[in-house]
Amino acid sequence: MTPTLYEWAGGSAAFTRLTEAFYTRVEKDDLLAPLFAHMPAEHAQHVATWLAEVFGGPADYTGAHGGYAHMLGKHLGMGITEPQRRRWVNLIQDAADEAGLPDDPEFRAAFLAYVEWGTRLARHNSQPGADVVREAPVPRWGWGEAPPYQP
């Protein structure tokens, strides 16, 4: 049986480590820190819960926060720029290394595919006057073309 990306990554604890490492970087980053300056202390854990659900874990974000519509609401009107989006992508990849997420090519390709897709959608949705899809399920990301390598 093929594990989910959530299972392969190490479950909820792995995504908590990831977001803690990521937001530590964000706090020190001149481009991203202003975007997150007013986030509540529990923001990193909420993002960990979102990512866990996206990558095949329990639907805890949907259950506790309202799913996609809630996440969308957090991005509306933020005006995320392309340089900020790219920095987010770079910092989350560095945080994945620090947090000990699997570094096999298959996992990282699937992980980065979601990060690219999600950050591009967030940038679009954050623009003033953007035409957005307001109701959708939380995406459930899988392995794509390359299942996990298991010798």
C-alpha cells in the first residue's frame, strides 16, 4: 500500500516542525516579515494543520477552521507580490530541510508541486478585486507521477 505524503513525511509532528522552522525564517526576512507581522501566535500551527490535511492527513483544518473558505479569507486583499511568493517558496524548502522532511526526489517533487500551486493561487487570490473561487474543498495532494521510491 502506498503511503500518503502525510504519512511519508512523518505525520502531524513533521508539519509542525516544518511550520515552526519556516516562521522562524519569516520573522527575520525583510520581504515576508511585514506580511505576517500581525499574525496570531497560533498561526504556524494552523498552517501545519492545513498542510497536514492537504498532504493526506486528518481533516482537522476543515473541522476546526472551516476549510478552504477560511484559508481563502486569510489571503483576500493581502496583495502578495511575485517576489514575496517566490521567497515563501524558497523559505519553505529550506525549512523542509531543517525540519527533516524526507529528501527523496519523489516526495520533494510532490511537495514542491503543491507549494508552487498553492502560492500561485494565494498570490492571485490576494490581489485587490481578484475574481476568486470562494467555495472549494481543501485540496488533497498525492504523489503525482512518481510514487515513493522504495528499494
